Amino acid sequence: MVYVNLFNRARLESDLESLGCLDIAEELIEKMMEDVFYSDVAQRVIVQTLAVIDNMNAKLQATFNILEDEDMETDERSVEFEGISYYQ
């Protein structure tokens, strides 16, 4: 099993809160963790979900970066939240 260390989770939650959809933070993180398990180091992971933003249905996309780790022998992946975009 791979352990995922998410850096700047507070920024992810802040960005979601500003859009009025903080409640989907855990869903995005869980999807990201599933994708990180199957992805290579130093790769960008994009997670999509549906959300209600400004009383309208929207497709929300969160981008994460899997950071390179000097100790490749561990079962830990460091991931950094990059940003959110959405389309209505």
C-alpha cells in the first residue's frame, strides 16, 4: 500500500470553500489517492468531479503534482495540490 502525503491541503480546502463546495474535499482527495497509486513519480494527476457552484452544476477539476522523492525505496508519495478549475 502506498501512503500519500498531501502538501498544502489547507489551500485545496480554501479554494473549494471560496467556490462554495468545501464538502467535496474528501471525495477529491480519495480520487487523487487512487490515481497516485497507479501513477509515476513527477507526474501531474488531474481529478474530476461534479459540483454545484453558484447554484449551477459544474465539472470541477483539481490538479495535483506527484513530487520526486530522493528515497525511492519507501511506499510513500508526496503530492502537492496545484489548482482548481471548473466548467459550467
